[in-house]
Amino acid sequence: MNIIDQTTEDYRDHRIVVTWERDDFMCPPWEEHDGCGIVSDWTSRDKRPGERVLSADRSSRRYYDFEGTIRRATKDGWGLSDESLAKLANELQREPTKKEIIAKAVERDFEYLRGWCNDEWCWCVRSVEIQATKYSDSLCGIDGTEETIKSYTAEAIREAKAWLDNELAESQDAACRDIVTV
């Protein structure tokens, strides 16, 4: 077991355990999902205009076609989250243009993919268990960035608590129905 992160929280006399493990069955992000930039296979050729080195291993490289991805992003309408858009506007001290938004979105994609190539994050399986109950849940193929792990862990704990609250309420209700009155 290759545990990346584990969080436990005690709740109503039960322990909720959220475990993150490496998911080695996933392919590179640009093969798994739409909405990623254009990435070459491993090659020993020289970099072409408009490309950036995404990763290197000895004489082989993967290239990110930045210019081609700008065209794709423009055609597909890439953008930024409200938070990222506000941050960019703050950096520029004005509202960003559509081209600036797309360039920033492509730059973020490049950094995200480069992070995967450099083992800064990996695909993960998130498992949740409430000990001493029948509750367990898992989800595969989640990007294991620090932000995602934090967010999904909090969500998993909220869902586990809601399930446990419901189970305990149903048990109490069933116990009350079993009481015979004379």
C-alpha cells in the first residue's frame, strides 16, 4: 500500500478514516481527460517553435505545444475560475483581455501537467471508512494535488458524518418502535 495521506476524525463514538493512495492505473492527464494542452510523445527531436519542454529524461523529451494549445483554448473557450480571474485582474491592475485570460489558462495547464511529469502530484484513490460500521466509499482517478486532497477529504468527512447521523437516527427510531406499551 502506497499511502500518500491519511486523515482520521472521531465523531459520535466512531472513527472516520480517509486514506489517499497512489493510483498507478491512470494514464498521463492529457490522455485521461479532455481540456488539456497538446503534449508530444517521448521524442529525441529538437524543440519546435511554440513548444516548451514539459519533461526530459536523458536524451528524450516531452514537449508542450504552447502555441497550438493557445489556438485550441481559444476555439474551446478556456477560461479561469472566478478566484483566478480576480487574481489576474489584481496582478494587471485592470480587467484582463480574453487573450490574457486564455494565455493564463494555458500557462496554468502547462504547470499542472509539468507537475504531474515531475512527480509533484499523482493520480490517487481516495478511500473512506467509518470504523465499526458497514460504511466505506472509494473514488479513483483523482488528481492528488494538495488542494484537491484537502478539499475532497473535507467533503468525504462531511458525507461520512451525514451517513452516520442518518444511521444513528434510524437505529434510534427503530429501537423506539420496538418498545411495547401496555
